[in-house]
Amino acid sequence: MTEHDNPTGTTPQPRGGHGTDVATVEPAGDPIADPGMHPHEPRPTDVDEKAARRAERQVATLFGLSSLFAILCVVSYFAFPIGDDPAIILGFGASNVALGLCLGLALLCIGIGAIQWARKLMSDVEIVEARHPVASSEKDREEAVVALNQGISDSGIARRPLIRNSLIGALAALGLPAIVFLRDLGPLPGGDLSSTVWKKGMRVVNDVAGTPIRPEEVEIGQLINAEPGVFFEENAEGEPKFEGTHLNQAKGKAAVILVRMKPSDITPAKGRENWGVDGILCYSKICTHVGCPISLWEQQTHHLLCPCHQSTFDLADNGKVIFGPAARALPQLPIMVDGEGYLVAQSDFHEPVGPSYWERGER
């Protein structure tokens, strides 16, 4: 198109595909301005002391109810029978319903009370905090301490002892159900951890077949997994003396190993000179670290290794720990031969078997 074809002298505008003009795009304007903080509106409790006192009583009441429900939870534990003839509420066990309801309400009241405290009584101010690097400077740390102290001051916990004391009471009362429930995990062991079923004259038998063991049947360098023969015996009515959970618990503590080495290789401690029979010694099978069963036997070194954490015991030297995390020697069972030529125990272990802890040592 020439200049004569456009007598107005203006620049021609492009046209759309269907004969319509294409709209021009205006340049973007400035971003929306920061509106700033809205004017602060005080709460009723900020301007009315009566409202503040009323809110304080509400919060304290909620904390007090929490204490009450926690106590009722403990009362319910003892009040509703369980077992073969349990009390029933709405088709469910009364004990479970009462315990769950009371404990849930105790926690709910503390939660609602804390929310009410924050919404109505703690300082109501708007705070703007600029972003800062992840690593804090000493100045930032000092400011954090100041802010923490300011938060404590703003909470009013020092000025409102009714709320403070009722909250402390509610939190303390929540410990009562925890104590009762933990006690219900099972009966206390009492002296069960310090003794086993071994006693004088009880035969040492193979832990699979239950056959008694003669000294001549044990070769030098051999290890035999064994246990008390009482587990294979029956009472006067022809029933097993041990069965079910009682059997498993007794087996777990009384499991032993028999090993035989040259008598000249053994260094018995004072008082243990007659605890073996012609180089045959008997030790607990339970590691004194965390209670793993042990049977990894090195014939040449007389070392017994635990497969769990590699604790190593020298059976030629009274089960002494020579490597690993175990803190106590492997307990030794004194043995002898009975009138029929079988290996039997002289007594129970002279020290507790199993894992060690701060109160466990020689009896």
C-alpha cells in the first residue's frame, strides 16, 4: 500500500482474521498497595474488668472439670468389674466406656480452657515479623529471650493465680490415670527375675528330646542346648507340671548350654572349683546384655558369642565378658552327677540370669 492509498497519513491497524480489530494491550500498572494493619479492636475482656473476671472463672472451671474427670477415670477403673462378668453400658464394657469417656473429657476440658485463656485473656496485639536468615545471631537470640519473657508477661499467668493453680492441678491430675494404666500392664515380677526353676538334684536334659545326659556322652569341644528335666515331667494327675504361658516363661529363664573342654584349660573362680564335672560346665543360654539366646561356640578359644550384638564370653574363665556391650559375666549353673550317673544341678543359679540393669547384680 502506498502513501496515496492512505490519505490520512495514519499508520494502518492490523485486522483480525474475521475482519475485527485486534485489541491493544495496555501496559501493566503498579502493584496493589499494601493496605497495612487493620485498626485494632479491643475485646470485651480488654475494656471490661467484670468480663475478664468472668472469663477467668470460666477457664478455671474448665481446668477444675479436667481434674474431676481425671479422678473419675481412676475411680471407674476400680468401680466397674471386668473379666468373665463385666458391667455393660449401651452394649459395651462399662469399664472401657467410662475410662475412655472420662479421660477424653479431661483432655478436652484442658484444651478448651487453654483456648479460652488465649482468646479472652492473653494480650491481644498484632505483630509483624520480617523474615530472617535461618542462622540466628546473638542479637536475635537475646531478642528471642526478651520476646519469651514478654509472652509470659502477656499471658497474665503471674497476675492470675486462679488460672495458674487450676491448670497445674489439671495437669497433675492427668498423671493419675497414667500411673493406674501403667500398673495394669501386668503383675509386678517380684522375685521372679532373681530365680529360676533349677534346684538341687534336677536333671539336665536335651532341650529337644528331653533325654537326660551322662558325662561320657559329652565330647571335648561339644556344646549341647539343654534345660531342666522338670519340663518333661507330669504331676500326680498325669498332667504336665508346666504348660502354656507358665512353661514359656520358665523355659526362657532356665535355658542352659553344656560345654566340655580340657580341665586344664579351665580357671575356676574361688568357690567354683567343684561346679563342673570332668571339664563339663553349664552356663545360662541368655545373654546378659538384652537377653538374646546364645549358642555360637568357638571350640579352640572357649569363647561363646552372642549373635545379636557380638558380646563374647570366655567360658573357660567363669563366663567373663571379653568383648561387646554385655556388662555382666554369663551366669554359671553348678552341676554334679546323681546316683544314676546323670548330670544334675547342685542348686539354682547363684546370680540372676538374663539382661542386666542398674539393680541387677549377684544375690
